[in-house]
Amino acid sequence: MDFTEYNGKRVIVTGCSSGIGGATAKALIGLGAEVHGVSRRRPDLDLAAFDSVDLGDPEAIRAAFADRDEHVDAVFNCAGLAPMFPAADVLRVNFLGTRLFTELVVQNMSEGGAIVTTSSDGGAAWRKRLPLLTEFVAVESFEDGAAWYDERESEAGHAYAFGKEALNLWSMQQSSVLIKRGIRVNITTPGAVRTPMLDVIEKTYPPELAAATERPIGRASTPEEQVVPLLFLNSSMASYVNGADLVVDGGYGAMESAAGHFFNV
Ligand SMILES: NC(=O)c1ccc[n+]([C@@H]2O[C@H](COP(=O)([O-])OP(=O)(O)OC[C@H]3O[C@@H](n4cnc5c(N)ncnc54)[C@H](O)[C@@H]3O)[C@@H](O)[C@H]2O)c1
């Protein structure tokens, strides 16, 4: 694959402080892209620009991006909060903030632009819960989103899975809206990835829980193994790929689907 087309392109990578976002930003810099990072902590990378923005805070997101008018070629949404954080924070960062950020940035994108978002195998059951998710995704403000979840938590379930399911549905909705402007929207579904997030998960939850998602391949992926799928989806090589979920999980989802488990739709 020829990724040299990223040379000179202005791209935004969220969550570039570590893990998948860090590896993606590094690869894009190596390909000559003008990489703008958005995260909590500036990484030791040669970024063209960096915004320290809390993607869980709507005012901070608006302050940083509402009035920008510089053209953006591609967005890599890699920021995310791990499952053990408070539910309200997880929903704010993983869905509400990612959505608001993307909505503001897409105003500066044009035909040929592309957005890819790292979802999770935790969100893979979204097609099974469309009525509930459609209601939640229609909620506009952060406050209403938090109130909705407070009221419906027993139906919605864990905020990490629910937030990723909402992200998936919203991305699929956007793929049919933004393609009218020539902008493609796709997601990837990573399985276990050896990043600081996985380290924290392994320290918090019983070891067999994380180990289960490393089947059948027998190991977690490296962050770098997540990068090429992301680069591909946002490149013109994927010009007819829109509304796709590229599963990058070593076969975990396929194994669960074949066994009739929760990946089945
Ligand atoms: N690691 C895994 O096993 C795994 C599996 C499936 C999906 N994912 C998803 O992949 C994405 C990347 O995760 P990772 O594994 O690289 O984890 P990571 O913890 O290494 O990276 C997460 C990034 O998000 C940023 N971030 C977190 N909260 C933020 C906030 N409030 N505002 C701005 N930036 C914030 C962090 O600074 C960091 O750069 C996440 O969306 C995660 O849910 C990870």
C-alpha cells in the first residue's frame, strides 16, 4: 500500500498522548503529514500543532475548535477513557465529546476528506439495541446525555460498552450524511491492544476477563498493528469504503459470532 499521499496533508489525531493515537500520530509524521494532536498531555512527537483539550468538557471543545477555519483533510479519533472511570466521564469522552469535536472539525473538511474512529469490541452489539441507542444518540447536550443515562442506566448497561455502541450508531448515521459532501466515515473495532489503557484494565479487573479477549490469536495487538487499518480507511485507497467497521481483533469477534454469542446480530 502506498501511503505517501499523506505527505503535506493536514490531519488531526485525538488521543495522541499514548497508545493507538500516539502510534498513529508517529506514523503520520513519518509519512510527511502535518499532524495536529489533540489530547490531555503533549507527547514527545514532532507535531505541527497540539491542543491540550479535555474531550469530556463541551466548553473546552468549543473554545478550541468552534472558531477554527483551517482546512482539515482527515481526522483520526483515537481518544478514549477506560471502562473503570465514572460512567458520566466515560460517556462524555467516548461519545458526547468525540461527537461534538467531530461535528465542529467536519465544518472545515471538504470532498475527499475522511474520518475514522476507534471503537471497541465492547461496542460490537450495537445493532441489537437500535431503539435504545437511537434515542440516546438523538440527545444533543452533555447535560441531557448524562440525565438520560442516569434514568436509563439499568437498560443501557455499562457506560463503556454503551458509549461505544452509541459511537458506532452515530458513525454509521454520519456516513450516509457526510458522503453527500464527499466525506467518508468509518470505524475500527480493536480487540485487546497493549497500551496504557489495557495495563490499567488488567490491574482493575480479573485477569481472565482481559485474557478472554485475546483469544483465539493468543495475544494482544501492538498499537502499531492498529495503525495501518486506520491509515487505510482515511486514504484514497479506501475511496469506496464508507460506513465500514474494520474489525482488528485477531478474530475474537468472529469467534464469538460463530459461537452465537453477543457479537451475533
Ligand atoms: N487498549 C485496548 O485494549 C483497546 C481496545 C479496544 C478499543 N480501544 C480504544 O482505542 C482508543 C485508544 O485507546 P488506547 O488503548 O490507545 O488507550 P490510551 O489510554 O493509551 O490512549 C487514550 C488516549 O486518549 C486520551 N484521552 C483520554 N481522556 C481524554 C480526555 N478527557 N480528553 C482528551 N484526551 C483524552 C489520552 O490522553 C490518551 O492519549 C480508545 O478509544 C479505546 O477505547 C482500546
